[in-house]
Amino acid sequence: MVRLLALADQFTQHNDQLARLQPAYGATWGHTSAQVLVTACMEAVQAIVDEPMYAGVTVTEATVRIKHLAVLTGQAVRHLAEAKAQHRAPASPSDRPFRGGEVAHQIHLAQDLTILAPAAALESASAVASAIHHRRPATTTSTDALALAERTALHATARGHVVIGRREGHEYAHSRDGSVHLDTLRALEHAGLIAVQPGSAPPPFGEGPPHDRVRLTPSGAMAVTAFLGRSIRTPAPPATSALPARTTAAPARTR
């Protein structure tokens, strides 16, 4: 599971860099990075196969999902190779605008192929975790002390959905569904479960200065594996027993 979380983080970093770098640098860097990710996907598949557990439908689907990621990333490699070739090929002054547009287009196609990869890797990790938990007795872990908001923030961070931005001199947390708050992130950072990487992520809406990517630390990844595959919601409070209905004596019938 930790390997799959690491894979999700690798894809998040790849997507961040590809979005932030200029096309001239993005094509070359992204091509090498995507090649590394294809290898990482296949290593993750082997790690799932080597896990001592029953290979049921859920685990099989998790394996297939990572294989799909490898295929999609391989297609991204080809788009980035084309972008790199286009950038390096000699061009006349009149051809340069067209050539630059083609390079950007190929990079954009590559981005589309890996943008959902972190979430897919985490889904596979959740499936594997569920299979493991199903065959092992439940145990109490240190993550049981984490609040619901903290577990939610860690889960969103693993999906690559959390950044910290600034507006009018104030910091704020941005997550895909708005479920993560800045005070929660600071508590997790203080506990050593997340790290904030300054200026490493593009702004969520494509405008403004770069944001700070929030990433899991090794301790944070271990914490996520402890509750992954289980519901992150707190159990509902037990229902209170109904009080017996009060009865009153029926009025005497008058003759």
C-alpha cells in the first residue's frame, strides 16, 4: 500500500511540474519523468502480486487499474517525445509560432493522460487495503486518535487534491471539495504527517502565483495505510432506547 501511495505522490509531482514548466523545458523534463512513472507503475503491479493475500476481484481490479495507468503514461511518453522533437527541430522564423503551438498541444495531451493518476493509484491502494483488512482481525492503531477532519485531510492529500495559497496576505487551504481547512493542515504538519512544498503547484484555476503543494511524509503515508480501505467516517452514535409510552386510564363509561 505504501508503494501505491508513493506512486500517487510521484504522479502528483509530475503533473505539478508539467503544468508549471515552460514548454521548452516541460517537454524534455516531462518525457524523462513519464518514462520513470511507467516503470514505477509496473513495479507497483508486482508489489500487489507479491502481497500475501487472496487475489479476489477487488485486488485484480486494483492491479488492472495500475496497468491501465502504465499504458496511459506510456502514451504520455510518446506525446512528450513528439513535443521534444518538435522543439529541437530547426524552424524558420515563420514556422516558430506554429511549432511552439504544436509543442504546447502535445504537452497538453500528455497532461490529460496523467491528471487522474494520483486518484487512481489511491483507489487501488484502498482496494488492496480492504482485501488485507478483510483477512486480518481489526487492531487499534495510532491513527484511531486522529480526528475525522484530520483523516479526511490526509486522504485528500494522498489524492493530490490539497494546496495552500495566499490571498491579500492571508493563507488558505484549497482542496477539490473544500473539505480541508488550514488549521487542520497546520496540526498535521506539526505532527509530522504532512509537509508543505512551497511554490511547487500551479494555482487551481490557472491564474496567479504558484501554490504550495501539501504532501504526505513517510509517517503520514503509514498513517493513511492504517485507515485506508475502511470508512473514514466516525460511527453514528448509538440510538437511544425509546421510553415506554405513558398510558392513562380510560374514563369510566357513564350509564
